[in-house]
Amino acid sequence: MQSLDTLAGTAPALAARWAALREERPQLRARDAAAALGVSEGELVASGTGAGTTRIGGEWSTILQAVEGLGPVMALTRNESVVHEKIGTYQNVSAGSHVGLALGADIDLRLFYTRWKHGFAVGGADHPKPSLQFFDAAGTAVHKIYLTDDSDRAAFAALTDRFRHDDQAPVLIPEAVAAKAVLDDAEIDVAGFHAGWDAMEDTHQFFGLLKTHRLDRLQAMRLAAPARAEPVAHDTLRRLLTRAAAGGESIMVFVGNPGCIQIHTGPVHTLKDAGPWLNLLDPGFNLHLREDRIASSWIVRKPTKDGTVTSLELFDVDGTLMAMLFGARKPGQPERADWRALIDAVGAEAVA
């Protein structure tokens, strides 16, 4: 392994390569630039430390609580196939023993802080779009926060100073992230898994069910009872969003990665295509989804104390969960009849 001093010496070279790439392809996003340069996005961002970028640290929940003082910002959470963007103010940020929460009127997050390793404040007061960016141990982005025209830039500068890390070396050393151990299909207690699914009283118990039976989520779809998980056509998402935009149903759109899940609740309106990207472009909420990466789609039914809760779950070509869609609801409320009718209709149109 290279020494930190050696790596620090390579940082200017990486920063110069990135600058040259931006000159050649100015519209290229940092994630794609990192891939083109053969590094993680976290390494790329870290290379700018001391030149407009500041490493920040501390309790992640405390940093996010301080973000409320910035006013309206844009929260961005993504995975390889989907980008979820919401504008709002961070409120009611907490740090639980297993999952933290941000429960604002618009910013709704589930935060898995054990996956958060690196944080950066990118850009100063004169930057066109200052941001806070957080990465896991491998240098993969878990969550980003961008200032808007209505954000408080002085508060951003104060936050950067308050949480400035002692280590300002322009490097990030990627670490391997351990994969979750799962069993092969033949080793699964399928009957016990089915019984556990049938006994659920809350949708959040599904995570525990997967852990107990050492399943990944896609494996659970394949091994589920047909009444619980039904494979449907790859265009089900498009048809569902088209109908929802026309009918005005209020839905929930979950997009996440191992470090963060971001949620939109409300109606959707404007659906547009851009190459392989299927886009929702609404005031305060944008969704960008690589439709060509959808490998399987499932209508999933989970029992709860409030009745059955139905979702559409999408998995990409890597077997990773891309997104989940539900009808708008809160715990203690039954599923909306308009959502049930909507998802039943699109599911009946074409089965995979």
C-alpha cells in the first residue's frame, strides 16, 4: 500500500487530470468523471481539498442538524441507476441506534450512519453551487446537499468552519466495503421465510426478515410466495408514473443506497425522456432513472396491522434495488384505495 505522503503527492496530478477532463467535457458529472479517470468519486472530490474543498467531520447527525440553518437546499441521494433530488429544509434530524431520520416537510431521509466515512464541503461563498458531500469507506457517494438560490451562504461558511476536520490532506484512501453474507437458494428455509413474511405487522420488519434468513432482497422476491411478490413487465414503472401523472394519485418514491434512503411523497406531473433516462421534472422534486438498467420489476405485498401494503420494486442489471414506489400513507393508516387500484391496473396489463 502506498504511504499517505506518496498519495498526497499524487493528488495534484489527479486534480490536474480532472481539470483537463472538465475542459474537454464540461457537462460531465463528477461520478462519471471519476469512472473515466479510474478512481472513486470520493478520491476525486478529496483531491480538491485545500483548493476550494474542505474535509469536514464529527457526528454526522450533528452536521445534518446544522444543515437546517442553511434554509432551503437540494438533497440528492442516488445509486448506480437512479438519482433522487428534493428541495426543502432539513428538519427533525435524529440519530437512532440503527437508523437516523430526517423528517421535514419535504426532506424525508432514512440515514444509515455506520456507512458514512468521509465528508466534504465543496465550494465557498463565490462557488456557483456549493455543496456538502458524504461518502462511504470505498469513496462511493451516499448523500449530497446542494445550496439553492434561497440558501444562506454565510451559514454554509460557518458550518464549514465549525466542522472543519483536522486532516486536510487532499487524499481519500478507498477501503473495501464488506458484502452482506447471504445463503444460496438451496440453503434457505423457504417455509420459515414464507411464515415470517405472513406474520409481518409492519413493513419495516422486512429488513429483519431478510437478515434472519440471510437473503438479499432480489433473492427474497424470487423465493417469495406468488401472492407476496409478482414479477411484472419492465415498463410497469413507466406505465404507473404515466397513469399517476394523469390521475393525480399521491405516491411515495424511495431511492437509496446502503448509506441513505430518500423519499418523495406527493403527486407527480411531468414525465420526460432523455436518452436512456426516464425523468420526472416537477417543482421541488426530480427523479432520473436509467430505464435501460431495469432487469426485473415486482409488485410486492406485505401484511401490516393496517392491512396489506403494496409496492412496486425495481432491480437493476447488478441485482441491486433501484427504487420502490408506494401509495402515500403514514403508519396507522390503511393503504389508499386509489393507489391499490392504480398498481393493480398496471400489474394486470402485462406480467413479466
